[in-house]
Amino acid sequence: MKVRKQQQSRHDRAGELGGARFNFIVVALIIALAAYSTYNFAPVAYNAYLFKDFMQQTVNKAAYPPGQTNEWVATQLRAAIKEHNLPQDANISVQKQEGRLAVRVQWLRPVQLPGFVYDYQFDHTANSSGFINPQY
């Protein structure tokens, strides 16, 4: 009697054979796609984050007395762009506004993701602290 029940239950579950293997393949594929996306996207986002920090430091240094020229700020940022492996065609604008030094940097970098190319757009403005150099 027991043998017969086992045979019956195997026959009832015949459509489920290999289901765990298929689920494993699907999960492994999803994990692989996520890892590939992270591998391509993370360095670009991380370098952009570091560059934002560098922008703020540079603007504060330039505003500190005796102050630096706008060309000096642009030169420092161009050098940092090379250092952080960012696009060389970045648009850098340096200006004095509202008693502060403001730097705006814009660039676009394509990031290959599974199935499409994502355009990572960087557009950040760093303003110097107002209390640093009141002569602006």
C-alpha cells in the first residue's frame, strides 16, 4: 500500500520535476545581471561623488583670502577630471555671484547596462561658503 502511494505521488508531481533547477537558473541570471550593472555603474557614480567633494574643496580654497582667479579654479577642476576618469568634454563654468564663488560642472557619460545604455548626467553647482571671503 505504501509503495503504491509513493508511485502515485510521483506521478502526480511529474510536471514539477526540474522546477528547482529552473528557479536556480532564473535567480542566478538575475544576480548576474545585477552584478554586471553594478560593475559598470558603481565606478561612474563613485567618481562623480568624489568629484563633487573635490569641487567644494576647490571652491572654498579659491575663495579663501587672498583668493584665486576663475581660471585657476577651472584648471584645478580640469586636472581633477582626468584624475577621476571623467569625460574630458565636461562643461565648466566659474562665476562670482551673490558674494560667493560658484562653479557649475556638467557632463554626460554613457553606462552600459544589460539591454540598454544609460546616460549618467552629472550637473552639480558648488558654492563657496559666504563667510570665507566677504570681498566678493
